[in-house]
Amino acid sequence: MFTEKQTIIVTTPEELMPLITEAVRAAGCGYPSNISDGPHKKLLAPKDVEREFGIHQKTLAYWRQESIGPAYTSFGRRVFYERAVLEEYIASGRIQTSESK
């Protein structure tokens, strides 16, 4: 048993992730800056796209297979979507309607 005083910290995953990311970066093992975690990350994996935009991963895979949908980048077998490209793709499908009376 430890004789030193210990502290228990209660936190959420959202609060903990930046602390872990910073510790990993400080250790020299960080992600490239454009794939960093956080709400403003530039490149999103399909699971991130599904979580943030509601487009299922299987739909994204089908679109890639059919060469349709938003542009993507691949590194080996890993696939990433640029946030700006996704937002532009979604906005391009916007349909203007008039208010019903």
C-alpha cells in the first residue's frame, strides 16, 4: 500500500483528450498537426465523419467505390476527409424553399 497522499481526479473524456494529446506531443510522439484531435481538426477519419456529420461509414465506403461523394485523401489503407470539403459538399446539396403560408 502507498504511504504517499494520492488524489483522484474525476473528468470527462472531452476534458481529458486535450491533456493526453498535449502529453503525447510533449513526448515527441504526436500526430501531425492536421490530424490532431479536437473540434477543429482538419482531417477526419470515416468514423469521425459519421459522428460529426451523420454520414454512415458504409455510405462513405460506397461513395468511394463508385467514385461519387466528397473528395478524400488516402494514406495506405487509411482514408481521411477534409472538414472544409465535407462542409462544401453538404452545402452544395442545399435546396432553397419558400415559406408555406
